[in-house]
Amino acid sequence: MSRVDESNLLLEIESINDYIDNFELERKSGTKALKKKFHKEAVEGRNGYVKEKIDLYEKYKRILLVELENRSNVLLPQNKNDKYAERKAQLNKLQELLIYKNPFVSNNFRLGFYRLIYAIKENTSLEELNSIVDNYVAIFTRMGIKLSAEDFDYTMFTKDYFSTYFGSVEAADRKAKFDKVYWECPKLVLEIKQCLLAILKKYEKKINEYTKVHEGELVRENEVDIAHIEEVYNLTRKSLEDDIDSDEYTILDDFLKGNHSINDYLKDSASRGKIFDSFVASGSYEELSVDDKLKFKENIVELYHTLNILKKYYKYETIITDLVEKYNNRATVKGNFANLEKELDKDDKEREKLNKEYEKSCGIGFLAKESSDKQNLAKVKSNEIFDKLMTDLANYDEAKISVDLDKNLKESANVHDLFKVALSSYSYLVRTLTKINEEDPNFDLEKEIDDYIDFVCDPNGNFLDGIFAFNNLDITETISKKYRLVGINITKEKIDREVIDTLLNDVSLIYLIQNIENNSITMENIKFICDVNKIKPIDLSSGLI
Amino acid sequence: MDKLSTFNNEELLEVYAKVQEEINHLNECILEEEPDVEAEEEKNEEVSETEKTEESSEEEKTEEEKEEKEEENNEQS
């Protein structure tokens, strides 16, 4: 019998209910009128008593609620999200340095130029386009280079638009000019994109010099030895992720938001026991020795991280299969690459020639004569050559990745190497990530690029270093065998692409239980706070601490 | 009621549930009270008398208005 069953409250409730149940409502003798009168007064009397008790119990309820809230508030953990955000910002700076150290990454990528340029699509709005160009110009300004309209002479159309862009900051002026040029050059946005890429070529030497300077600045800012950047980054990231995963506030917040149901996590939960047992090779978690339980815990933490990496690996697997295919076909592609380069060079020369012809037809230069017919002809030809240039560029880009693979990879390369090499061609990365996410209506290229970089830099993915990319790859077999060797019961079928989420949910449950057990907040306290939350919702963000 | 400090968190929730359960039970115990027939009748009578007085005063008003109009007409002619 619990203390509640023996409490004065239950005695009081019993006595109240007895009194109500035995309240005489009918008179046995007397006239009909008398009986009726008696009943009416008895009902009024009983109702009066009941209402008085309702008031009393409502008062009890209020007192109890205050006590419950006070007790739950005492248990609420501190919100450390601001501190985590600061640490994440610091980690991002270290990641920037790590990217600097990746030999496959170009300086244009490192300095942020490609991120801006490749965000430009055919349907990019003028407002977005101008904002991208503003940021692009700002990077050059930081480098000590002041760009002007003269730098944007990729075609007569880009030159025309940028003469207004640099001449006026008024959005209306820029729009009027854009609209005017657009009718003569419907691919103006793409021409501007190519123009921005061409400027990078023009200033290549200065960009390379500045990258070195900037790298030095980053090293000083982060107070880190660049030779050990990878170790520093891995340690910092692991420590931050572990702290966030085991953070009491975050854990509690997830329960309060209903992301987990506390009943599945309690010791007496039938599903919890089954899930634990399902990972133990001998079949019963409880029968494991204390030492084996400790080893089990460590292996589950590792498995949790491995499965999360595997899930991302599945997402990016096409990059591996594609790059392997490209590497195997490199000899054929390499033979044709010189022709593609020549063709592209020819297109570029033609473009430059047309620009000069256009200037001449505007009356600029020695013996030049103004002719609107010749101006229009140059414009028409310029549009034609741009279309050809775009086709040739697409072929060149596609072939270049094979040539880069030939230059940067060996037959002994591992899976991680391939993922890193993909960073060597930003245009390839953009094309591939766009294709991978083609069914996602909320696709955000910038976020996808960040996620991919995060994946490539993830220290939990270091096991990919040990898997040869050019062997016949069966990553699920490799992982499941590795864990079976340490007594964790998983099969390759259970971690297959289609079903990995089910297994990951089970591993996540054990991982979370372990994190709670390592904390000062107990499962019982989480349950208590969740129960109080059901009575009166707790607003964790309001800082009830 | 008992001293709340004697209960642990789990028990306190149980107490809260019992109190809520008793409130629900008490609410169900409220019986429908029969209307007071005599008082109702008296009330009804009062209402009908007031209505009558209002009606007669309105009738008086319209008669007065009629007379006033007739007087006005006579004066004009």
C-alpha cells in the first residue's frame, strides 16, 4: 500500500463520498406534497454540501499545482545553448582552416568566391544577383583590389549592365538597365555568372597571394598549429557533439516536445529490455557481467556514430560510384581533354574578338566608325558564341573531374579520399548535390554544401579511411562484421539503406539512455517533469531554472 | 489535507490525480434541482402585470398623439 492510500486525504474523500451517498433524499411517510417538499430541500442541502467540497478541492488542487511546479522548477536544467553556439562558431573557424589544408580545394573555394558564384541560377532574381555581386566585390576589396565596370567586360552586355551597377546604387536604375539589356541578351544572368568566373582567372595570381595571407590570419586568430589542425578540429568537434548529445536541457526539451516518449525509456518498459537484448550477441543484456556491460556501452556509442555516418554515406554514395567510374575511364577522357580545352580556348578568343568588333562599331579605337548594324551583328554573334561556350564548358567540366582524379588519386585510395577529391570541383559538387536532392522541394544548395563539408570533415567517419574505394565495396558487410567481432548483434541486412532508420532508432534509444545515466538528471525526474508538463505546460525557453 | 512534504514527487502526482478525480466525482454528484413552482408562478404573474401596464400606457400615448394631431389640424384649418 502506498503512502497516498494511507493518507488523510483518502480518508477525507471516503468520508465525503459516504456522506453524499447516504444523504437522505426521500421521505418515506407523509403526504405527496410533504414528500415533494422534503426531496426538494434535501437536494438543495446535498448540492450545497457538494459545492462546498468542490470549492475546497479546487483549493487543494491549486496548492498542489504550486507545489508540483516548484518541485519541477528546481529540477529544470540550465540552458547552455548560447555557450554551444559560441563553441560551434569557433569550430566553424577551425573547419575553414581544415578546408585550407585540403590540397584538393581551390583558392576560389577557400575564399568563398565559388559559394557566391555557383548560387547564381538562370532564375536568380536581380535583387539576389546584385547582392551576390556586392559580396563578391567585397571579397576583392578585402584583398585590396577595387573592381570597376572595366573588369566586367566579359561581353558587351555584362559591360553595359555593370556600367550602371557601378554608376548607381539605386535599385530602380539597375533594374531599368537590366531590363533593357535583357531583351537583347536573355541569358544575361548566366553571362554575369561566367563574367564573375572570368574575373577570378584574371586576378588568379593576386588571389593565390591573398589566400596565403588569409590563411596566416586564420591561424593567428584560432591560435592553432596548422600542422595539427586535423587533430585539434577532431577533438573540438567530438567534445562539442558529446556535450550537446548528453546535455540535460536538450534531452529534457526533446521529451517535452514529444520527440521521445518517456515510457519507452523507463527501466520497467518491455520494449526497452527487448531493444537492449536485441544487440547482445548472447541474447540477454542483464546477464552480461559488469565489465561486459561497460564494453557494450562503449560499442553502442561507436555504433551510433558509425550508423549516422553510414546513413550519410548512403546519401552521398552516388559520388563514390560516379567517381570510381570516372577514374576507371580516365584514360579515354584524358585523351580527349586537350581537344576540349582547345575548343574552349577558341570560344573564348571568339568572344573577345566580338567584344572588340562591338567597341569598334561604337566608334571606340583607332579609325573606328560608329555603325548600329555592326553593333547588332556583334550582339547576335555574341549570343551565339555564348551558347556554344556553355555547351563546351559543360563537356570540359565533366571531363576535368576525371583528369583531376587521375592527378590526385592512386589505385590504393580509400572512400574518404574520394569524398575529399569531390571538393576539387565545385561545379561537380553543385551538379551532384542538386541531382541527389532533386526530389526535395526545400533544397537549399548552400546548406547542402555545408552538410557535405561537415560529412567529409566528421571525425566519426574516420573508419572510411580504412575502406579501399577501388575494391568491390560492401560497406554494410564490413561494418556488421566489425561489430559482431565485439559482441554486438547486427547483420548487414539490418543496416541496409532501406531499413537503417529502424536500427538507428533502437541504437539511438540505448545511446540516449546511456547519456541520461551519465547525467545528474535522472529518468525519474524527466518523467516527473513530463507529468507536470501534462498538467501545466512548462516553457523551458522562458528560462525556468 | 496532509503535509505535502511527506510525499515524494511520484506520490504528489498521485495525490493531485486523486484530488482531480474527486472534483470530477463531486461535479457528477450535483443533482438537478426542481424549479420552485410557487415562486415561478408568482414571478410569471408579476411579469404579466407589468406587461399589461406597459400596454395600457402605450395605448394612452397613441391616443394622446392622435388628439394632438387633430388639434394641430384644426388650428391650421
